[in-house]
Amino acid sequence: SKDLKGAMEILIEQKRQKLSTVEKLDEHMDFASQLIFAQNRGDLTAENVNQCVLEMMIAAPDTLSVTLFFMLILIAEHPTVEEEMMREIETVMGKQGLQS
């Protein structure tokens, strides 16, 4: 747990350094950037920022797997949607085989 927190602190500090050197800030504004600026304004503590970033990193695989599972169930329950998706894939990919 301490190793993970330490790694998060390093990543956040790297992001903070990058934000301080960019010319166009709007091209680098993401959720982590918003958190860093909230800390700079005094709205969040460093611990708040670290915890938010850590939770985003940890939660992503779980939420992604649940979302993909639910999407596959919905596609299986709606064959006409599946057919439309397959037609679109064939239109875009042509004769090329699909790869993961």
C-alpha cells in the first residue's frame, strides 16, 4: 500500500511539473490536472488528490469489466443491433481480418 501511494505521489508530481512547463494549458486539462489546480487553490489537500488519482487507477479495471459484460449481454439480447454492428465493422475493415 505504501509503495502504491509512493508511486501515485511520483506520478502526480510528474504531472504537476509537466503542467508548469506547457505552453497551451487547455491541451493538457484532464481530471488529474483539475485535481492539481484544486489543490493549488486550497480546495483540496495533497492527500485528497493522491486518493482520488489512486481510486481512479484501481477502479478502472472493475468498472470496465462490468461495463463490457453488460454491453455484451445487451448485444446478445438485441440481434438486430448486433447485425448492424457487424455490417459497420465489415464496412470499415473490408477484407482485413480482425485482431485483438
